[in-house]
Amino acid sequence: LYGKMFMIDVNSDVAVGYDQYEALQLGTCTPRTGFLNGKWQNGYNAVQRANLALRSIGEAPIAEDAKNKMLGEARFLRALIYFHLMDYFGGLPLYDETTNLEQDFNNLMKPRSSAEETRAFIISDLEKALNSGLPDKWDDANYGRVTLTAVQALLGKVYLYNKNYEKAIENLEKSTNGHELYSNFADLFNLTGHTSSEMIFSIINLGGTGNDYGMPLCFYAGTRNSYGSCWNNTLPSVNLVDMYEYKDGRPFDWDELFPGYTTDNQVRERVFRCTVDDTGAEILDRPAEADKVLEMWNQRDPRLMATVIAPYTTYLGWNRNEERLMTFIFAKNQKGDVVAVNENNGFMRNNKGGWETYFWRKFVPEGDWNGAITNREHTPVNFPIIRLADVYLMLAECYNEIGNQPKAVEYINKVRARAGIALLNSGPSYLSANSKDEVFQRIFRERAYELAGEGIRDSDLRRWKLSHTLLNREEYGITGKRLLTRVFRENRDYLWPIPATEIEINGSLEQNPNW
């Protein structure tokens, strides 16, 4: 259900992609588009597994305390699945544990419940899970199982999405118990910090020969330079990179560094295009601006370089079955013609021919992670569904909506402090955030800085009803080349279509508007 969740941000302002999920960006999806239908099918498969667990555990001759905890876990998972599906499809057909798939397979013909009824079902499951005796923390042998704070955090998120801010605050505040922000942002997304107490609920991914069971993070977010030679189907957008501030909180502006940059592609070419020899193995000339670019990256919010791989920086890749330090450049030959470089010569290569973009560093292995990764389709780093920084920013949003801007800023500043950047309202006017709109604009950007590549941005833009204003435009690469034209229809694309095959099977299902 969540296997390629990190890719869904291509349907937002922080990422761009091709091949898988490309139809979302182009507005060419139909009720028969495979990955849309797969979301529905995987969701209901998971619902039925949760129902089977609830029915079987309820009847099992086991101690009440253990039984109640497991029932609470199953209810949380069912609620998570239904909430996830509702986010994309709206109101849903609701099946609980009274449904026996072996007996009722041919009779699953319920109509869709309303969004309000679906939400009430989800909240009911989570409230029962709250009272099931779940611990705040499991021992190491049971790491990854549902905790009380995971239930509280998800319940708070459900209320936030329904704009019930007081109830959201009540539960989100409780969910922070026993959790703290990890000191190093970058290490949250590798094997150093992915089990830290910042994580409230994560997908546990495994790797290693004979143990492969994980998400294809490396495969689709990694490049040809990554372990197994990967595809970079998802890429950070120019818009995301340009959003990050300087460490002192000043807004970033390319034209301040290189006058004319934003309007003249020749300036971009001068800044980023290196000259290589005829074999593509050696840099003959590097632009004088390169050092200025490198210094600029170092002066920006540190989350930027922890999240993306940018021109003139390096990445520890994997080439010819060994680690190799790769350099990211754009190249031309001595005649001035644009040429491609590749990993066999120690340079980074985009799998999408002709695209000149940033790459993800977040979740992508360096080398082979000292032997931890043996299969690019099973990246052994846990993937967060909810983590503490997300909760802090959700709390900031709730407090801002009820008119408590100082409290909202307090929570934003917790996240900024961990990042190592200037705090809001700490001096210069560019750090000011006092009105409701000023604070929302900070939340809007802070959630991009902090959560890009975690599959949340698409949902954020849709629930804020900003997708149609931000996603009907041309998408460009670093050097100004057009990548694609985004299309997002305001009267259609805020919900995905109910799969046509499901409607053909179950005639009581009503399609979403304009699909």
C-alpha cells in the first residue's frame, strides 16, 4: 500500500518525475490507470487482512491483555488504511470484521459511505485502540509495532484533515510523549537514525541476502550511480531547491548571486556547464562560478544538502561492484555541444535522457551501506509514516488556525532549531511571522523543507486546496530546459477516480465527479 509512497510527491511542487506516476503530473489519468487501481486494490486487501486479524484474535484463547493489545494494533492499521484511501478517493465502502472474505467474496457490494461516515468509522477504530492497553514504547524485539503515541498521532492527523483543530491539538500533544527530535536531520534517512525516538510510526524495511523485504527507495529515487544502477523516477524539483533559505533565514535569490539567472538560460549555462574531453572522463574547464555555487550550498539551510544532490557536490556511489565517489556536473565538449557523462568516469548520470535536474540524497544509499543493501528493490531503511517533526508542524498549523500564532511559531522553531537555522521572530524583518497568513506561509515552506520525499506534500497541497493554483504550469530543469507541462483540474483532480473495474463489479459504487 505504501511501497512507492516516496514517489507520490511528483504530484506536488517539491518533486518531478517520469514513467511511474507521470500521468498524475500530465493530467492524463483515467479510471483505468493501473497505479490508481492498485492503490484501491492494495488498500482493500489490507483492510481484509485487518478484518481477518480482528475476527481471529477476538476468538483466540489467549490472555486478555495480549489479546487487547493485538486488537488495538489491528484497529490502528485498519484505521490507517481507510484514512489513506479516503485521502485519495473520498468516502468509501466500509467493511468491518463481520465480513468473512472466504464466505462473502462474491457479495462485497456495499455502496460508498460518505466522507463523514468514513471518518467516523476511522475515529471509532482509533478511539478503541486508545483504550486497548498499547504501550508508549515496545522493547527492541518488537520495534515497529503500533504504540499508543502512534494512535494518538494518527487520530490528531485525522482531526486536522477535518479542520477540527481543538481535537487535533489534544491528540497531537499527547503523541509527543517519549519522543524527541533526532539531533542529525540527515541521519534520519539512513541506517544511523532511522530507529530514533523521533519516529512515531514507520514502515520497517529489511535487506540482506535472504531477508529482502522492503521498499524500492534506492531503485526509484537513486540514480545510475546508486547501488544496482537505478532509475531516478522521482527527482527534487527546482522549485523545492529554490525555496530553502540561508542559515540566517534570508530568502534565497539566484539573481542576487548571478544577475539575469532566472531570465537568461545563457547565464545558467555559464554557471553550470563544464567542458570535458572527448572521452567524457576528464574535466578540462570548470566555470569560475563553481566555487561560488559550492559556497552558496554550504550557506543554505542544511536540510537542503541532506535532501538533494546538487551540481558540483559529490555522492558516494556504487560502480563496478565497489564504492566510488561521484561528482555531479553538467557537461559540454570542446565544440560547445552538450554531452552526457556517466558513472564509469566518476560523474553522475540521469537515467532520464536529456533531463538536467537535481537528485535525491534522502533515503538513497551511499555505496552499499557497508553491505546492508543487496537488492535495489529492497532498501533496508525504515520509512516514516508519522514522525515528531511532522507532528510539531501539524500542531503549528492547528494553533495558527485557532489564532494562537505565538504557540504556532514555538512549534515551527523547534523544527528550525534542530535544522540549525535562524528562529522566527528572532531579529531581522525577514524572520517575522506574526499574522495568520505569515505563519501559514512559514508552515507551507517548513513542511516542504522538512518532509520532501516522504509522500506527504501531495496530500498537503490537496487538503489546502492549493494544487490547482501551483500545479498548472511548465516544469523546468536546472539549466532552464523544459521537462513537462503539469495539468491539475480543479473540478476533478483533488480526488482520484474509483477504479472502473470496481464499478463494473459493484454497480452501487458511485464515481467521483468529472471522472
